[in-house]
Amino acid sequence: MTLAESEKDVEARLSSSSLSTSRQGSGVVTEERETTPSLTSDTCSDDSDPLAPLQHALTARIRTEAEQDAVRTELALKQTRTSVGSSASRPPDYEVVFEPDDPENPRNWPLLYRSWILFCVSFATWVVVLYSTAFTAATPGMVAEFNVSDSSVVTLGLTTYLLGLAAGSVIVAPLGELYGRRPVYLACVFIFVLLIIPCGLATSLAEIVIVRFFGSLFGSAMVSNSPGTVVDVSSQKYLALAMSLWSIAPLNGPVTGPLIGGFVYQYLGWRWDNWIPLILGGVAFIMLLTIKETYAPTILKRKAARKRKELDDEQWWCRYDNKTSTIDLLKLNLSRPFVLAATEPILWFFNIWISIIYGILYLCFIAYPVVFVQYRGWSAGFSGLAFLGIGVGTLFSIFLEPLWRRIINSHPTDPSTGTAIPEATAAVMSIGAILTPLGQLGFSWTCLPVSIHWVAPISFGIPFGMGNTLCFIYGTNYLAAAYGNHAASALSGNTVMRSIFGAALPLAGPAMYATLTPRWAGTLLGLLEVILIPIPIMFYYHGDKIRAKSRVIKQMREDAARNEGKAAKQAARLARRAQAAAVAREVVVDKGSEDIEAQAGSTGATNREETTVLKLEVRAEEKK
């Protein structure tokens, strides 16, 4: 066989044997690749990064074999012809991945530009969160203008907003997996900003309540997806730092809402509590126009399509070319989070614990105006300053990240991952679980009578804010570490449930504080948080045993073991090929290409296809 004939032969063989297919009747089920490309050239260990597991929860949904069973057959039956997404046209040598120092890899972009991206998505998320609680500062104006007899009815505006965030986390936010982050950001923020206008021009409370739901439905795209953008542009070494810097604005959104909204209402009127977020939202939209797509699957699909067009060769492909349909993706996101929430004991405890804490946090936006406006006589603007204690506590918990990291990394590591075991984060969760009721009870017993100086109740907001932040961040981290590739579904279910609690509890706030007084109502809530303290402590001491009994985690470990075996075989194959290629180049210099086959066989090229590929490589060298 001549070298030219070998070239044609190897192309045919590689095209037909690169990926295995199994035929079932008339349909073809393709074997999909389960790993993701390396998104960074940074090779340092992430052992010191307690937030590293969040990458699995916030980036592309990486499905295990078990997860794909639900949609694989249906997708296979829809593939009626060979395309760039089918296995028969996927030669490994034509796979598009990020190369070292690839300028299209977001993690290789200039540091200044990546910092700008972090600022843009953080600011846009802050606007969405701020708008949720700025509403509470303007409720007296709406009560007066719309002649509402029951003030708790006005609270429905906060309730529907949180319900919209919950619904959007499973309906709107996952669209980023189909279309990329940037177009979803731009479309959703644009609609979010537009829907603020009807609220500012509303002639009835019902208009505000309904429109705020749909506004937050689209605004949820920023809340759910922006952490993924942080992961997209951050290396493992600095992921915790980047996540902490990003979270400063969104985590303080609930606090700055009534702070800004109070002064705006006092001096400009309640409608301006819509116009200010409208202006800020417009600025956020313009800022988002300046950032590029950061979602790796979208970038690689575009790169593969560009190569196919520029080189006029349909063989170029990337592992994300088999795109899941919108309907399939929505089915997956609407069903699996709730199935896990209903069947996983870990999620039973976590969802109840975090949801109650989240609901009590949003009750504060009812309690603080009652205490500082009704009882202490503060103005609407200055009452917002009372939330500074919670804001300072939130910042403390973020800036003390090195301390939490040291606590986590002092625990034994998981041999399978090389990082601290998930139960290590439960130590920090336990600290947060203790600080939260401490702040709640301290506030309850110092807010009244008014003879107690106002510094005391505001100061107790510091441990309350610290505790809440630690519970949210490290509780999320525990679920991400425990559920791995299933973490996105576990966290989605947790987000929905806590948003429902955050939406429902404030409805009972006005009546509860009027009946029990702020002191005893706050005490009841604080004792409820005390009862929940054993949950993170239980996971700290017995979490490994509880995880071992999880059906989903068992399946995940079995899949991981199979994937490791596949990866080892692939690595061995690449090593043999690299060694044979090196020997082949030496042979062509000394003796010419005729001796390649014998030499390659002696160095590990175990089949004719590999040997012929070596000949092609040498032929290219000779042409150079």
C-alpha cells in the first residue's frame, strides 16, 4: 500500500472507529463523552480552596451515564441522519478543545478584563436583589395611595418577587445551557428593566404584585447564572477569592434595598423606588453589552463551527455539538430537582434548615420598620440604616474567608478528590448556625423598650448577618461537594424551597408582630433557629455515613469509577502514540519513512491505524 493510499485508508478507519455505536432496532444510540475540557492552564492543586466544589454546581451540567438514561433514547430516535453531532463523523483528531494559552479560553483573558466581567455581573445581580427589598421601604406610600386597609396585603409584592426568582431558577436560568450566558443575560435583563416601568406607573396594587412576579422571573437569570460566569473566568487557584469578591454586592442586596429605598421614598416618593432601580438596571444592561461570552461549551461550539466553515471540512467537532432540545432541558430541570428533594434524606434536612433561616431573614424586612419606625419613631430613610448591622456581618463573613479556609483544610482529605471531605464545611456551617439565633435573640431582647440604646439591637445584626451568610455559602458548598455532578439539581431544589419560605413567611409578619410584639415574635423565631442547630452538627459528625446511604451518591461513585477506567485507557493510548511518533520522526531522519512500521510496532503502536497516522505525521514533517 502506498503512502497516499494509507492516508485515505486511515481517514476512513478513524471516521468509522473513533466512537462506538450500539444499534437498537432502527435507532442508533451514541456513546457520549462524559468529561469536560480543561478550562485553564493553571495546574496548581485546589486542595486549599473550600469553594472549589461550587464549580460543579455552577458551570455546565455534566451528566453521568445514569442521568442520561432518561433522555438518551428519545434523543437517539430523533437523530435520523449523520451530522456533525453524530458519532460516525467524530474523528478524535478533529475534536476542538481549548489549547494551552488559547486566547479564546476565558481564563486566559487579561486580568483587567476578567475583573471587569466580575464587576458587571456582580452589579447586575445586585440590582435584581436590591429591587426585591427596596419595595418594603415604599409600602407606606402604596398603602396610602391605594387605600389599602390591611398592610400585609402590600407585602404580596415581596412575596411574588421571591416566587418569581424561584420559578426563574428552573425555567429561565437553564436556557444559558442552550444559548450561552451572554444572550440570556442581555435578553433577561432587558425584559427585567422594561417590566419595572409598569410598576412605576401602576394605578393599583394588583398591577404591581403581578408585574413584579414576571420581572423577577427574568431577573433570576442573573442570580442563578452569574456565579457560573465567575467560575468561567477564574482559575482554581483564585476561585474562592473571585467568588468572595463577586458575592459582596449580591449578598448585601437585601440590606442596601431598604437603605436606599427608605431615603428615596422619604424625599422622592414611592414611585421613585421603581425609577431608581430602572436607571440602575439600564446601566447594568449597558455594562453587560461590553462583556463577551464566557460559557465554555458555547465558545467551543462556535469554534468548531468556524473551523468547519473556514476549512470547508465537516469533520471538525466538539463534545457539545449534540445539543439537547429546549423541551428536554426544561423537563430535566423541572423534574429532577423535585425528585431529589423528595427522595434524598440529606436534602430533607438541608432544605428545611436553610429555608427557615432564609424566611426569617426576609421577615427582618418587616420587623425592622416595625421596631424603628413605629416604636422608635425613626423616619423611613433612617430606618434603613438599621440594616447596616446585618450588612457588616455579611462583609465580615466574606473577609474572614481565609479563616474558614484554614478550618476546612485542617480536616482530613477525601482520597478520591484530594480535597477536604464535605463534612469539613459542616464545621463552618455549625458556626453560622450558632451565630444566627444569637443575633436574632439578641435583637429581640434589645429592640424594646425604646429606653435601650439603638446601638444594641443594630449591633446584634452583625452575628445575625454573619451566621446567615455562612449558612448559605457553606451549606451550598456542602451540597455541591456531596452531590458532585448532581449538585445543580440539588441546589436548584434548595433554591426553590428557600424562596418559597422567603416569600411566605413575610406575609405573616405584620400580624405576628402586631399580636406578639417584636420582642416575643423575634424570640419565637430565634428559638426555632436554636432547634435547628443540631442539623449541621449532625452532618459534621455523621455526614459520611448519611452520604453513604444515599442512592444518588452511590450511583455517582459507581459512574466515577467507570469513567476513571475509561480515562486510564485513553491516557495509555495517547502515551503509546506519542512515544511511537517520537521514534518515527527519528527513523525518517536516519533511514526514511520505509522503516516506520517496524520501529513503531516495537514502541507500542499496536494497530495499523496508529502506524499509518504516524506516516501521515512524518509526511507532514517532510513537506515542511
